[in-house]
Amino acid sequence: MAAPIYSLTLHHLSPDAKEASAALADLEVSRVTPEKLRTMLTSLAEVAAKHRTDFSVTPEIRIKTDRSELLVRARDGGLTLVSWDKKLGGQNLTVADILAQLDQTAPSGVPAGRSEQAAGRAVGGSGLSGRSKIILLVAAVVAINAFTAWNLLKPEPGFVPPHQLLPTDEARALLMRAAGEYETGATAGDRRLIIQADGSLILSTYGPRRTIVEQMNRSAKGANIQGQVVLVTSDPSVLEIRDRDTVVLYGNVYKRRSS
């Protein structure tokens, strides 16, 4: 089985993930091998330790697999991981932990070598004539080429599970209920989220005394995921509405700000 190839989005990071700066624009890196990913995650861990108390930068690597996306964030001197299936944003993880999580999200299949051995037995069996062997080989080549073409042309998966957008009236009512200012806390490194009734989102990172050191804009639409009403952002990601005063985004819990 071929090794997986990943696509990355680097935030506040140099192309090799060894340097962090708020001045660095987001960077897309394609065709990343597992070995290169391990090296970049190791560099991100070193960046996390170096910028432990520097809240002006938020180094992150978004990893896109064949089935989902994972967000690795440098925070509090370590690495945290955010995914839809498993909320791990509050845990410090090692590079090995993150790679193991990626292995769990990889498509399950026959172990490498087993299918090749089976194919060898089928082609090399004593009951097949030379003509039959050739036909089998041609069929195998055609099947492999067809799968390769489908794999290259299939749409890339989003960061959200399958969902249905809410009707306009329901979506508008949901946004009206959720609209407001939320925050994870009030100290440097905490985050603020403003949800506006028109679906606009403003995400900010606090510096000392609630000063804004980073800000980005997103948008959101009302959606239904397995019976749960949520907001789907333009990343895309899922903004979970737990109750009137609590929402969750990227694994971070935000509380409505009262004043």
C-alpha cells in the first residue's frame, strides 16, 4: 500500500515550520509525505516551546487527509489537536500521538503486501494458461488506472461531516439566537468570537488586557448534522451551539460575554 500524501495549510509559519511570525501569510503545501510531515511537526513543537509566552503569533498546521482534516496548534508550549471526531484541543500531545491519530483517520484496507500476494497466486496459479494470465494482467492494469483517475478527480472532503443546510427562515432564526460576543477567557492568548445576525463571524486573539493581537473574518450558515443544529463556517468547520451562552469552535469552548 502506497504511503499517504497530505496537503497542509501553514498559519503564521515559514514553509519548513521552523519559524513563526504574525507577518507570515497562510501557506498551502501540497504532496507532503509522512516523513516530511513528521519533520514539520517536530519543528512546530520546537516553535511552540520557543513562543510559549508570545501570544502575538498562533502557529498552526491544518492537515488534510483522504477522509478528514486535523488542526495541529502550537499552544502553551506544546501541541494540541482539533478534529471533528475527537475534541483533543485541551491536551498536550507528542508528534507520535498526532501521527497515530492520523493513522486512525486513514482509510482502512488490506495490509500492504497481502493483496499483492493474493494477486500473485491468482496470476501464477498452475491452472491458468498463458493467455489467461495476460488477460488478468491487462484487467488489473485497467482497474488500477481507473482508480487512479477517480482518486485524482474526486472532490476534496471538507472539514465537516455530511450535513444539510437549514431553510432560510430557520437559518435566520438560529443566527439571531446565537448572535453575540463570546470569549474563551479574558487573559492573553484567549480568544474572542463575535457572531453577527447576518452570518458574519469575527475571530480574535487577546493580548494583555484584552487587546486584539490577531483578527480574521469568516462567515457561517445554519445546518443540520445528524439531527443536531449547528453553524457551518466558510473554512469549512463546525460551530457547535451547546446552549444560549455556550458555543464550541475548533475545539475551544466560548462563553457569551455579559458586559
